[in-house]
Amino acid sequence: MWDRSPVKLSLLHMVPAVAAKSDILVPDLLGRAGLAADALSMRGAVATRSQICTLLNIFARRSGEATLGLDLAAAADPLQLGLSGQALIGGRTIRECLAAHARQMPTLQGGVELSLAVSEGRAYWRHSLLNSDALHASVLNEGIAAFVVSALRSLAGTSLDLHIALPHRARAPIRSYEDKLAADVSFGAGAGITISFSATWLDQPSHLFATTIPEAADQSAFDTLPMWQDDRQLEAALARIFASAALVGALSLVDAARSLGISPRSLQRRLASCGTSFEEQTEVWRRNLAQQFLAASGMEIGAIARALGYSDPSHFIRAFRRWHGVTPLAYRRSALARNGN
């Protein structure tokens, strides 16, 4: 099956390092998939998923590593995957991380169906590559599964009791997978990847979330926290919350207050004492980040809108025109010209 779904080549960012260990020339792999020798160095470069799968299959054969996908996942850096990777590790809970990852997936690859379900105390995370042949996509699917498993364990801060179901035949003895993944693994069932674990983990605080707020027994104890007494610390905490909530589309006063463990009214009163408001803080955060994205990256306008928590790019464009009097594209052209690009 010819899968023409678009995939950012940043998905392969770890290939050069892993290939070097086997003395495999990356340009040769790229050429076999019909890609330019320098394709991996091109910002925002896109290929079809069939090309990605072809490259990975050839890589696996040349390296002699049947479970190459697991090795690639171990060398992967979520932040190299753009908003999709950032979302997977940036939420406050595992549930929020998975929801944000699903929301941002179109910025990394198309033709993907993601879902989370809970049944009889187990959470089931499903990742399906639409229009892909299970065998042709086997290395890619194994890499995706291993990558998500690693992320889930990092978020939980412990080794979860996981079961992984993959849609193709095993490429190596099942024991090889279970040893590397430290989980039960089954093959040939379903249309995509399914990773299951205890649902009790879904709403536990993420071990990686940057905004760790000390628990306080009551409001008077909370009032003594440095973050609550220092304006800058409060604004910094809100900025971290905004960055996480925007990725999942949950940027709101109620959401931010819940993250801080206080009522929305208390948060508004505290911000008013600083001479600001939640709405103003949100707008300042969005405006500053939008300027950074437009001046220093090749991110598409739609991706920037998603990163800022807008449900539609048109909402971002209208807000940006109100801030600067020009469209985001016009601002980008001007910024690039000032920088000599």
C-alpha cells in the first residue's frame, strides 16, 4: 500500500547517530528512499510515510538489527519532534500529555489516528497509521511504541506495568522485545499500536512537569510560598502553565487556578494586586512567544497558532494584527529582512 501521508523528516533526527554505530552511510539510505543526501538538515522538510518506512526497512536490513525501531526510539529526543514531542512530555498529567500529543500530531505527520480509552481499570492508548501496510510500517510502528513507552515511564517517574500490542508479525523473538521494553508484548492484533497500563496513572501529576507547586494545607500556608509573594515568580509559574495548557487547548483562568491549587477568584485578586490580570498575562505570553516563533523559526502559521492555544489560525491572525497592525506573515518577512535573511 502506498502511504502518501506527509511526515516531517525531523522524525528521523536520531538516524545519523544510530547509523554511525553500524558504519552505515545516511546519504545512501536517503537515496534509496528517493530523498536528497542533505534532506535531514533541511528545516521543515517533508516526505511521504512510505518513503520513511522504506528508509527504515533498508536501515534495519543493512544494520542486521531486527529490532532497530527500539534502538532508534532509545536515541530519540522529544524536543526534536517539534510541538508533538514537546506536548507529549509537557503536560501536568499523563492524560493531559496524551491529549496534547494527539492535538499536535498534525504538526509532525498526517494520516494518524490517536485515541485514549479506559475500560475495567486499564487505560488504552491507540496509535494507528492510516493507509499504511502493517509489515512495511513495522520498524516505524515499533519505534513509535518504544518512544511512547519511554515517555510514559518518564512522566510517571517509575516503571509502569505495560502491555504493548503491535499490528504486524514479530521481526525477532518476542523475548527480545520484552527484554528491551521491560513489558509484555504481543503481535498481529488490531489496526495499529495499543499500549495499555493502569488507568490510575492517567491523572497523577507528571514527574516532568516544570511547575511543581508545593502542597499547602490551607490558604494561609499557601500565602507564605515564595511564588505567591513574589510577582516575578508568580508570572513565571503562569508562563509555564500557559505553555502546557496551550498545547492541549485548555488555556483558561479556571485551568491555571486549578494547577496552582487555588480558586480562580483568588488568582485574579493576586494578579490585580500586581497591576495586571489573567487575560493580560495570557496576551503578553502569546504576543512574546509569537514574535519569537516568527522571527527565529520556520514554523507554519497554523503550528504557531496551535502552540499558543488558539483553536483556529484565523483567531491568531486577528489577534496578531491587533497587537502589531500587520499579519504574522508580514511581520516574519520584516523580521527576516532586519536579520539579513
